[in-house]
Amino acid sequence: MSNSRRTFMQYLTLAAVSAATLLRGRDAQAALATGKEAAGLAPPWPEMTYRTLGCTNFKASRLIFGCGAALSSRRQDRLLHTAFDAGINVFDVGYKHYYDKAEKHLAPFLKARKDKIFLISKAQVPVDRAWNEEPTATELKEAATRWSAFLDESLQEMQIDQVDAYYQMGANNVKVVGSEEVRRAFESAKAAGKVKHMGLSTHQNAQAVLETAIATGAFDLVMIAVTPGGWYDWETKKVMPHSPPMHTLRPLFDKARESGIGLIGMKAGRFLAGRMYLGAGNADAFNSQYTDDFLKAQLSPFQRSYAYVLGHGLDAVNADMQNLVHLKENFVAAATSHTWFPDAPGQAVA
């Protein structure tokens, strides 16, 4: 095929795919990006890098696909397969009582890819207590039973028999995190072949929760809400007041890794967002944490925040990606973080 003919066909593909994507999602930027990728007119993707997630021994992509919001109301098969083909091999979802139909919409993708990925699901341990209140033994036993039942529901939604990891979702109460009742519920599910590894996600009281997880020795994965400026608080949608900046938390992260915990970040750039329900947003919020050279990098504020947290103690970062624009933007940041922070702990492997 001549060059002119090839170019003509590429632009036909660009127009057709962009139009179809625009009709489905009504996002012009995402539609154009999808069309360019389909037509072979977009810049190449960098090679993803990988990090072993604690004692799971799984070599995980440093970017994790957060499926909850992306799949809660519709299937996104094309986006999921694009992510996988590019090198993402960890997918994180959650139970239907919070993420609606996300697990059900993930099921078709899992039929094709389940044996090639690391799959995480999660559910709240339903204890009706504030983060600083102590639940009773009866409350913990009932909550552990329900948490275990949520796993069964998730497996049914996804039409599978086992997840690689199951989290205590939104963990903030150290008494729940350290509960023997919850641990026994997990061990029972593991013995039944429903799950391999226990983890937790936390975006409130996160430092105390992580310290408790280390002390118990029961957790293989911990997902923390942390930004370059310090701990992110889900309640206020801001960096916690008086939080130490992230670079000073490195000894705690190293201790977690030494105990066998794989550390995953989330909400790294959420504070930068300019959405109404999150406030006006501030793209420069973390600039005081960056060196002059890093500020000159050809990265967006969101890419900068992801690259930074990966370079300061985390193994991987979980991101909510609802279109190809977000996927590729986050992918580039995760895949190239080591070029800006080559002395990061652990060994990233190509």
C-alpha cells in the first residue's frame, strides 16, 4: 500500500472511530484520542515497568486500573483490553453495594483475561462505629460474617471462583483492622479457595491503620490515600491539616515493605481536580514538594503527582480511568516515574 493510500485509510479510521466514540460518550477529547489510537496516529506508549507486590510475589504494573467508577454504570471492554494490551496487569474493583454494577460489567473482560492478571475486590467491614470508637466482640463477629458474605456476592457478580486479593474497604478503625474475627473470616475464605491475599484500603486515619497492619502481620497489600503533600482525607477531600509531606513518611513505607506488605497509592492527584464536588481545584498545590527539574518535566499536574508518589515509597498507584485520555496520561506517568526518581526503593523491572 502506498504512503498516500495508508494515510488516507488512517484518517478514515480516525473519523469513523472518533464519531462512534463521541456518540457513545459525548467526550470530544476522549473520542479524538480513541480515534487516533485506532488509526495509528497517536504517539507510542512507553513500556510499563513492574514491581513485586510484597509477599504476593506478583510482578505488578506500577499503574493499577481502578474499575469502580469506570464500570459502575456501563461496560468498558475496549478500554480494559487497551489497558491490558499496553501492559497493565492489576485490576481493582469493589462490591455492588458501593460500586453498583462494576463487578458485573468486569465479568466479560475476566472471561478472557482472568488467568493473566491480578484481580482485587473489596468490601466494607460493616461496623457502625466511628474510627476512634471500639466495637464490641459481638459487633466484630457479625461484621466479619457479613464481610465474608460480600465476597461470595462479588464472586457471583464476576462469575469467577477466586480473587487474588480481598480488601477491608475504607478501613479507618484500628480495632477492626486488628480484629481476630475478621482475620478468621478471611482465613476461612482462603481455605475454601475463594481468595489468596488479604489487604485493606484506607483514606482516613491512614497512618495509624498502616502501622496496625504492619503490627498484625496479616496483610499482604495496603492501599493508602496519600499525595505528594501528605495524607489525603476522604471526609474533607483535602490533604489532612498538619500532615507531614510525603517524603518524610518514607521510613514508615519502608517498614511496611520490609514486613512483606505491597504498598499501593490512591487519591494521589484527587485534590488537584477541578470538579465542583471536590472544590475549585489547585493544579499547583504540590509544587512546593517538587524540584525545579521535575517542575520543568513535560508532565501534567496529575502525571507529576502520580510519578512523585511512585518515586517516594509506593510500589504502584491505583487510578480511576474512565476514558482513553485518562488511561494514557496516567500510564505515561507510572511507566516513566523511575526516570525522574531512579533511587526509589525496590527494583522496578521492565
